[in-house]
Amino acid sequence: MGGHQGHTFCALEDAYQQERAAFEELFKDFKTWSSADILSCLESLEIRKKKALQSVSKDAEKVTDYFNKLISTLDQKKNEIVSDFETMKLMVMQAYDPEINKLSEVLKEQRLALSIAESFRGASDPLTFLQQMQEFRAKLKFVQETSAPSRINIVNPSSVSTVISEVYRFLPAAVDLTDYAVLCWTNYTLIAFP
């Protein structure tokens, strides 16, 4: 009976009678055991769990609302700032395009004047020469009277840095911008510094 070491070996009927008596005693104690304390504690835990979940849900809604408002505000601010830059682009085009077009026209007239000069240079007919000479002088006068524009300053660098400063001022401190390029205007040229 190697499987019963340390145990008292008894007959099946004896074991049954012992366990039956033990069962009756345990069952009697179990029936009289009061579950009221446990039920009360269980109800209390369930109520506290419900309140805690409601509180967490309310906090989650507040955080969601906060970030939705923040995102909306940031998006609105971004649109305002991008609009400012679009306005600056328009100012650049309005300042530079007329000058570029004027100088392009001067170069075109200069090439045309040279072409006219080459074509009538060897002309022997006096009327043709005089007509061509008149046209050449008109183009030459236009080219000579058109001066190159002085430096065009249309975008004030401080206005650009003001816009950039506004971006940094407006952003929450938690937004880390160290990895983003810092924009600045030098001689009216936009340069990004890493």
C-alpha cells in the first residue's frame, strides 16, 4: 500500500461514515453562515466601480472635448497664418511681375533692334535705310530709357518673423518644435535652418 504512506488505512464503509458525519457538520455550519456581509461588500464594490467608471468616462470626455477644441483652434490659427503667407506671396508677385515683364520686354526690344540693325546695315536703298533707321532709333530709345529697377523691398522681414513668433507663442508648451525648421527671412529670401 505504497500509495497510502502517512495515511491511516480504513475500510470503505468506515471512511464513508466519517465523511458523512463531517459533511453534515460542514453543511450545518454552511447553512447558518451569513452572506449578508459579503453581499453588502459586493454591492458597495459594484456601486463604487460604477461611480469610478462614470468619473473616468466624464474625464475622458473632458479631455476629448479639450483636444477637439485645441485642434479646431490650431487649425483656425494655421489657416490664418497660411493666409498671411499667401497674402505675402501675392505681394511678392505684384511687386516683381511688372518689373520682370518690363525687363523681359526691354530684352525683347533690344534683340529686335539688333535684328533690324543687322538687316538694314548694308541697305543701299535710301528710303528703306531711313525707314529702318527710324524704327531702330525708336527701339533703341525705348531700351535706353528703361532703367533696371532698384532693389525691390516688398516683404518686411520683421512682419514674417512676427508671424513665425506668433506661431511659437500660440502653440502649447508641450509641442516640441526642436526637430522642425526655424524660418527666417534674410535679404527677403526664405531660408530654413535645421
